[in-house]
Amino acid sequence: MSLPNDRIIYLDYAATTPVDPRVAEKMSACLTQDGCFANPASSHRPGREARARVEHARAQLAALIGAEPRELIFTSGATESNNLAIAGAAHFHQHRGRHLITSRSEHKAVVDVFKRLEEEGFEVTWLAPDAQGHISRDQLVQALREDTILVSLMWVNNEIGVEQEIEAMAAETRRRGILFHVDAAQAVGKRPINLSQVPVDLLSLSGHKFYGPKGVGALYLRRRPRARVSPLMLGGGQERGLRSGTLATHQLVGLGEAAHLAAAELDEEMGRLKVWREQLLSHLLTLPGAALNSTSAQGVPGIVNLRFEGIHGEALVAALDPYVAVSSGSACTSAVVEPSYVLRALGLSEAQAEASLRISFGRFSNWDELSAAADRIEQVVRRLHSLSPRGQSDSGPTALSG
């Protein structure tokens, strides 16, 4: 399958999704003088109208995850929500204990908060995932202590797409009266979530991961039993005093509409992506040195992470650009490319982690694009392997040299 050379095939949906046009249309009605642009905290009629739209969005988001609208605090996204949940809960409940639990494969927005808390004197247990990326219920139970006050684990991993046993682990923490926070940035809108049935206490999400705008998200705080946190930002007292700042009506309306569409289209969308995932892998896994970084059946279908041993992932990404937009298995911090700590936590060697590629697709993908991308990946992989006939050499994966 081939597409026009000027057509960019976007396969980095796990990084961010395009805003759905239906979402953008709702947002545009809240921006200009002719629209609903007023401050939702204002008491005049335009302010009340804006507030009504904000609360409608809150109800739409609550419906998607099985929550009550008043259990949602709007934030700028999952990074802020993670910080508020983890640091806020640790500080509020430190009189009960100073032991915290998370895993080595969490997002940096979680990992770095726990590292800061360690610097403050909290003790953190870092659970190690197995080769498939799973943290077991038994692992968690063995790590729990009398002074444990918070557990934080992600629902779906952002690099490999594997799901954790959140339901089972939430039941264990609830039984012991320990707060359970879940980073659900890669889960909301991509798998069913019903918090009326799953006893999670705090849950973070981001709008731009499910076709809403960037810069907006939410933190779920359970009301019964009540999950309490200390605020990180002070000011006008918006969002029950937990997140001060003027509410961005247009962004929240977009978040609500994205949630509404996700709820309506989730089953059909996930079924389509599952079929495409299998077709894509049937092609790519025939290539030299190809291997999946997690073969777990527990995962969202739109994220595929595989390696081509003997080839540097960044070299592959560069060779595919600008025709195919994907990401490598590496994290780039301060312009220094390092092997993915998530893949290293799974037991992969540094060379294997460096040889990895993440392909993620979603609502606006189609099979013609995926097929064309697979063909181009095959061409590049075979070309790079021809530069290093021995494949995985003593010096590590092959990189482009010009």
C-alpha cells in the first residue's frame, strides 16, 4: 500500500491525539464576543451561562468514568492531577504514616513526584514489573505496611499499553483503608471505566489523550469514603479550594464533549483498533530482529511497542520522518536521549531498549495508512540491517551516519 509522498501518517496517538472536529466546534462557541466567553465565577448572566456549560462538561466527564460530577476537580491535565493527588495526599495524611508505594514503570509525572517526596523524608517502595509490564496484586499486598498511606499505579502504561489489575488492587487497598491513586491518562476513553464499581480513591486524566484539547484535565476524588488532599495552588478558591484559577470555559466544554463522544463510540473504536493491531503485527513481526516488548493480552489495542534488534530506535524514527510520525522507546530529557527506563524496568537490555519503537493509532487512523506505514517501516528496517549484516553487534544497535 502506498500513499502520496506529501501525506504524513500520524502514528503517535499515545503522545497526543488530534482534537475531534466536533469538539473544536463546541469550543469555538466559547471564545469570541458573540459566544459564551465570560468568567464562570461571575454572578451576571453571561457568567452564569458559562458556569452552566462548565457544569454540563463536568457531568459529561463524570458519566464517562462512572463518577459523580462533584467528585471531579478540573486541572490543566494529568501531570497537574498526578502532582495534586500524590503530593496532596502525602502531605495531608502524613500524620498517619510516611510510607508510599508506586512502580518503576510509571510516567515521569508520577516518578518525579515520588522522588521529591523521598527528598522530603517519605519512604517509597518501588515495585518492579514483570517481563510483560505487570504489577501483581500479590506484589502490592506484600509491600503494604501499617504506615502505608498511599499507593499510586497507572491503569495503562503509556509506552507498552499494558493494563494493570486495578480492580483487584483497589479492593486490597480499600480493605486496609489505604488511599489508591491511579494515573488513567492512557485509559480514559480507551477502555471502560466505572468508578462506582472500582474502589479507586483518586484518578488522573488528560483531555488531549482522547481527542479533547491540550491544557485541560481532571482529578477524581472519591466522596465516600472521602479522599482528601492538600491543595498545591492557592488563590480564588475555585474547584472547592483545591485548584484555584479562572476556569477556561472553552477547554472544559471541549473536555466534556470529548468525554461524551468517547462514551458513545468506545466499543466500536476499540474493536476496530484491535483488528488493525493484529494485522499490523502480522506484518512487522516477520521483519529481521523484530520482537514485541510485551506480549500481554491485557492492554489497550492502540499502542504497539516492539523492537528491531540491531537497529537504533531513534535512527528508525529519523529515517521514517517526515512520512511516518512515530516515537522511539527512548525518553528525551534536556536534549539527552536515553534508553527508556520503562523498558529497562521490564528487564530489557540497554541495547534492546534503544532498538524499540512505539506505534500508536486511534480514531482518525485508517487501514490504508497503517498498511502504508508498515511497508515503509519494512523498507527502512531492511535498509538499516543491510548496513550492519551481523544485526546486533558488539557496539549495539545500528545508527544512521548521514
